[in-house]
Amino acid sequence: MSIKITKDIYKRKNPVIIIGGTTASGKSALSLDVAKNFNGVIINADSMQIYKDLPIISACPSVDDMKQAPHKLYQILSHNQDCSAGKWCELAANEIIMAWNSGNIPIIVGGTGMYIKSLIDGLSPIPDIDDKIKHEVRELSKTHSAPELHQILNEFDNKTALKLSENDTQRISRAIEVYKGTGISLSDWHQQPNRKILPQANFFTITILPTKEELYPACDTRFAKMIKEGAIDEVKNALDKGASENSAMFNSLGAKQIASYLREELSIEEAEELSCRQTRQYAKRQNTWFKNQISSDICINERYNPDNLSSIKEEIEVFLNSDN
């Protein structure tokens, strides 16, 4: 039986429940159970589930799940749109405020750690970089080798250059963009305090970080499940609509392998092997990132089991009924 929330039923003002962790850990199932028990609004914090065209590949909540509780920021962007941590924070902040105003509990759920960290800790004050400059830097990266790009960065931002590998062209390009767009080096921007997105928010954070012995088998069954649900047709339809494999959306685990299969560059068995390996590696990076970057009120070291819901509910209730 769900608990009906009114604006003044709990002592805690402006609560936000965050559920983060690794892929295939059961975050979505926990968020739905929490939402049903606390009249919550589930707000997506997964950088792939925000796109419209690959809901199976990105493991979006099912239609049935979405009927059981409000879900926000799922499948809202087209394949040709980008979503930075800053843009996501703005979208999420709007949904959080609307949830508060309606007397609901906002529940942030996802595995994109940078989104979650930015919401909690705030964003760098670096302004948006003009698309023309971004294009110029992309062209620069095509005509220069990785060491040459690194040397270009070193000429005006030695501190950042020292921190980055010569092969980390993505971060090197970003640092060059920032300097060209603002006239201030990335290292100098990082000396300035973060800009809080919702300074009035009170966060309660749950992370689900299973051991690899439990997580990896779940990662290995993910691809087969996607195929059974229609992932091949989903990727084909996305490509037919003009989606590029270089777009952010195609960073969804398994998408590029299925595209290679459709071009007959890989067998379905080879695509599955590569996808499973990539998923395990990604889960390992997520686990390390959340352990090192996010301070948790509850850390669950196994895949979510509904049998454990009662103890989680008790801790959430303590949080909601505590004074600020």
C-alpha cells in the first residue's frame, strides 16, 4: 500500500532521493518500489535513456512500469541532440521543483555518475562554448595527431596538460574548446567554486554496487535479452531514420555491435561477445567511480532484491522525518 504524501507530512524540507549505481544492478526496480511507497516521481539520470530511438538497447523502463509511477526525462531527446551534465541538471532541477510543488518526492535514478555528482555538488561556472568553436576544435583534432593536440594544450594550460594522457583526445579537445571559447584555461576555471543547482535540496543517496561475481553474469545475459525484445530492429530503424553511429545515443551498450552485425561485419555471436565484454568493463568503471565520487547514505553491495525493501524504507522514513 502506497503512502500518500502531502506537502507538510514530513519534517524534511525539499527532499531528493537519489538511486545510483552500476548497470544491471536493479536501480530501476528499486526506484519503482520506492516511488510506489512514497508517492514519488522518478527522474531519469541515465545519459542513454534520455534518447527516444533506443529504449530496448538503453534498458528504459517498460510501459507497464511507467504506468505504476510518474517517470520524467525518459526518451525526450532526438538522436542529433547532445546532453551535457549542465543541460541535464537544468532539466532535472525543473522536474524536482515541480515534484516538490505537487507534494511528491523526487527520485533521481540512473548510472551516469557525472549527472548525479553535478546535481549534488554543483557545476563548474564555465559558460557554454559556442558551436562554431566546438566545430573548429573537432576539425583541429582531425588534422593533428594526439601528441600534437596535447602539445597545443600544453602551450596555454600546462596544468591541465600534465593531468591528461596524450591519448585522451576527448578531454584535451574539451580543454582547448574552453580556452578558445572563454580566454581562460580549464585549470583556472576549476579553481573557482561550483555553482549549486539546487542549494535548498536535501539529498538522500542510495548506491547499488554488487560484487563482480554477482554483477558480471547479469551483464552477460543483457545482450541476449535485448535481442529477444527486438533490439536488432530497433537499431535498424534508428539508422534508417538518419541516426549516426558517431552520435552520443550510439554509446548505448550493444548499439554499435548490433550496427556492425547489420553491416555483416560481425556475426551475432561476435556482436554478443563484444557487447558483453564492453558491458562488464563499463560496470567495473561505474563501480569504481561511485565508490570514489559519491557519498552514500545507503550502499547495497548486491543486486537489488525486493525482500530488502522494508529495511530501505525504514531508513528513508527516518530521513524524511528528520529535521533539516
